[in-house]
Amino acid sequence: MTLRIAVCDDENSWINHLENHLVRLNKVYKNITWDVFYSGEQLLDCYTKGRKYDVLIADIELDGINGIELSRKIRKMDKKIIIIFLTNYDKYIRDCFECAPSGFLDKPVSYEELKSTLERVALDVVNSNYFTFKNNRQEYRITYDEILYLNSDKRKIVLHTHDTIYEFWGKLKDYKEILLQHGFVITHNSFCVNPAYIVKRTKSQVTLSNGDVIPISNSCRENFENTYLNFVIGMR
């Protein structure tokens, strides 16, 4: 997994300080990428064009739009991004709460402090946001919200999104526990479905928003009905 980081600070000295730490960290883990933004406006423009990050490290005292307001706007576009504020002013702490930050780093940030923080949030990113798998030695990360369903096909798993179909080696049963934790429902031993995309159901099948029809087996019917009912109740 590659951890994608956006660093936003309007002072070159602090940017250089953080980048030196990130370069050092990347020599150890080899799975960190980052982009630097010198204003909140620059980062917002990037986000509105579709770019997303796993972690935002932002100074609170930015010229123009400040770090708190920037984070509010980013949070509206990306509910899952992990926000870490750079600050040496305690007076801002209370104002940060509504942005749901995952931590604070005091300037000047030490290498060990940045390392321990990123190790902690990297685990959160993997567990909370993404279904990860490998195919032809390339790692893929798909947000759980993007997945319509997965099905097993002999020794392969087929993952369906609205735009793409992915195939990778594996057994669906090995992934069922983590999928259930993220709200998926089992309709059949060979199918695991995201209930958010079910638009029609009968006793023997469900139809998804892309038109695919998924069978409901006799052995899974009762558990599916109970799980799907809980999902519907939770949406109200």
C-alpha cells in the first residue's frame, strides 16, 4: 500500500523540514508519496479536479484560507481523509475539533514524531478505507464504497465496480469476514454484495444498480434477509 500525503504550508523552511523527514521515511518504507501545496487554495483546486489523498498535513496559520477552513472544505469532499494539523499555538485546538483531526504535530516536527504518527494513521487508512489486493505484482486499492459486489470464479475472485472489473487470485471465503465488517451481505457462497447498490430483490435474487442480477441461495437466504433488513433500518 502506498500512503498518499498532501502537505500544505506557506513557509518554505517548514516544507523543506517536513520533506527531509519524508524522504528519510521513504527510504525505510518505500511506500510514501507526497505532494506539496503552498496555499489552501492550491490544494482545493487540486481536489476539485479529482485528486485525493489519504493524509493531509496542514499548517493552521496559512495565508488566505487558513488550515482549519481548508480542512472543513476538504472534509466535505472527502469524508475519509486523515487530517493532521501543524501548529505551535494551543489557542487553535478547540477550533479544530469539528474537522475531526487525527492528530497534531508541534513545530518543529521531529523525525520520530512524524514517523510514529504516520505509522499509526497508515493502519487506519488500510483498515477503514480500502479493499486491497494484488494482481500481476501490482497492488490495487479500491474503496469499499466503490465495490458493487465480488464473486468467485474457480480460483479467482472477480471484483465489480461501476466502471471496472478486476480479477485476482484468491478464495472469496478468505475475504468474507472483512467484507462483512464493512457492511457487505452474502447472498450465495460465491457472491458478496454491497447492499447500498441493491435496487430490487425477490426471494431468489437481487438486482443491482448496474443491472447485474445476483442469486440468493437457499442456505444464505435467511441470513441475507436479516442482514439486509438491518442495513435498511440503519439507512432511515
